[in-house]
Amino acid sequence: QAAFASHCKNGNYHEDFEFGNIELFDPVKQPNGIIGDVVATGFMNYGMPFIRYLVGDTAVFSEI
């Protein structure tokens, strides 16, 4: 597991910082937020960690 996000009652996802870090690769500003490819770094697997792993998903980070 590289990172984790939880779905809230308002329909948004929020990063769970205890498991890892999520960032955007090549972010582009859009009217509804910042869009880019998801890059994750996991904090749970010390033997073989995922560090800035390009997971193959796209996400929009909003300022909510």
C-alpha cells in the first residue's frame, strides 16, 4: 500500500496522512482545482517502500 484516502459524507476524499503521502505529478491549474497524475509515498512498508510511486490514477486537488 502506497497511500490511502477516505471518502467523507460530503462526497470528497481526504488523504490519511498516517499511511502515506499523496502528491500530483505535472499539476495543472483548473477552475475546479489542480489536476494531475497521482504519485504516492507509503509509510507502512519499511522493507520495500513505495517512494514517489506513479500509481496510474488522475486526481483533482481542491481547496476545500
